[in-house]
Amino acid sequence: MNHFRGDLVIVACESGKEFALKILKEINKKRKKKIHLLDSVEITFANTEIKSVLNESVRGKDVFVVQDVENHYNGKSVDQNLRALYTVLGACKRCDANYVTAVIPSFPYSRQDKQWGREDITAARVASELEGAMGADHIITIDLHNTAIQGFFRVSWVDNLKGSQVLLPYVKRLMKDPQNTTFLPTDLGGAKRANYYSTYLNTDVAFAYKVRNYKKSNTISDLKIMGNIKNRTVYVVDDMIDTGGTFCKAVTIAKENGAKEIIGVTTFALLNGDAIETLSQLHSQNVFSKLICTDATYIPKELLDKYKWIKVISVTKYFAEIISRLNTRHSIGSLLD
């Protein structure tokens, strides 16, 4: 067996650069021979076409391409960020990289993973494109919205990291009284996640049932809570907060049901639309006290400085360890539990 995948190389798309630099910093802490971010440039033409150019050789190298498709703060959409990722992956394959891994913390179109009507299963299409024409050998992501997405890949292999690896230790330190603490998912789809937290931390768990209006996007008709949360500290857990509709309804109903303190826990704080304003209003009304999230999606420093109730836990050390072990062909199984 060949145990040499090639020299480790980190390439960043424009929207993934901040995340890539933090990964690089963590990787270099353990290396005698330091590596640098590969010199590349992402060009957007006047007609919005995107091209990426690698200014250094990747021939025979083990290349990890980092992209944050949900980073819109530079004005780019998910589609533009996805296209930029494709152009880098394509360049790496054309330039004869030995291995090419796409590091995509937030998997694009992960919520379009099943068919409800006359529509495409876009998550499957993205998987087909990544492993097909783009030729990614490997995908690294975290907290897939539906783990069944891994089954959309037939050639590339997928490592789905767990946000709980970094969120659980922080919550454990924060938690004062496990006997009076309850974990609550925002809907039954998140029941497994809430149950995992409650089992690990030896707390109670409650459940929420979400009624969606599928005729409108991001619309929740009603939400009911099953379980006792009165006079308890409640951690409302979800994989992502997009426009905040589901989360806001969950924390509001939890408060109405007598929760003493409510803390949000999520891997992806996308905070699109009016989410920040709505959440800020609920925080000022003491509906919830804190939102704990990760840096798997970018949140500008100026927002974090303004809204102190947002606490970001970094997953970049976690990603760096995964990348280092893959490059040296060491087991990552213990990091995926």
C-alpha cells in the first residue's frame, strides 16, 4: 500500500479564505516544516463568469480546497461560491494533483435532498457534479442536513464531521445544573441530535413538533412541545439557523411554557434575511440569553462585536486534525463519533 498521498497543499476559494487560514494556522502548530496557503486568484468577469487560477504547481500533491459556500458577506451567492469551488477543483485535476479533497463545511443545497413535487433533488446533482466532472476524490463537510446525502456519492468518499465534537465540551462547561436542564430540538427531525446531547450530558430531553407550510419557503405554521420544560434551563439545538423562523418560534413557545433560561446551540448560524434583527429583539426581551454556534459559516467580526449574545466556537482545529490525519493516512474514526 502506498502511504504517501503527496505533499500537503491548502487552497482557498475567495469565500473560504478566512476559514482556510485558520485551518492552516492549526496545521502549522504541529508541523516542523510549515506550509503556506497556495497562491491562487479568483477572477469574476463583468458578465459574472468566474475563473480561478493556480499560481503554483500542484502536480503530485495532496490538495485540500476550502470553500464556505454560505459566506455571502462578500456579495456572492451560494451558486457563485459553488461555481468558484468547481473552477479550483477543475484546475487541480487538470494540473495533475495526486489527491483532491473538497473541504465544504456547509454542503450546498443540503436541504434539497428529497422530492416533494415537480422538482429536482439538487443535493444529489451537486454530489454528481463534485465527484464527476469536477473529479473530487474526497469530500469533508460537517453536520449534513441529511446524512442520506452521503449515499448520493458513488465514487468519492465523504467524511461528515460532527459539530458536537466542539459544541458539547463548551456546553458541558457552561451547564450549571444538569438535573434541571433539558435539551429541545426545533423539530422531530432533530430528535436524534437532542437525545445525543442529553445522553452525553445526563440531562432530560423534550421534543418539538413543527408544522410547515410547504407552499411557502421558510414558513412554519405551528410548533408544539412535548415534555416538561417549566422552570428549567433549556438548550434549543438545531443543525442550522437560516432566517431564524423555526428557532425563534421554538424559543418563544419554550418561554411561554415556563422555561427559566433558553440557550440556542447550532452548527450553522447562517442568519439570513431579518434573522439578526429578530433574534436581537427576542434577546432584548429576555426570551433567550445566548446563541452558541460555530465558525463553519462566516460571521463578520463587526457583527460579533455588536451582538455579544452570539458565541462562536471554532471548528478549524477539528478540521485541521482531520486533514493532517488524512494526509498521513492515519485513522480518523475516533473523531467522527
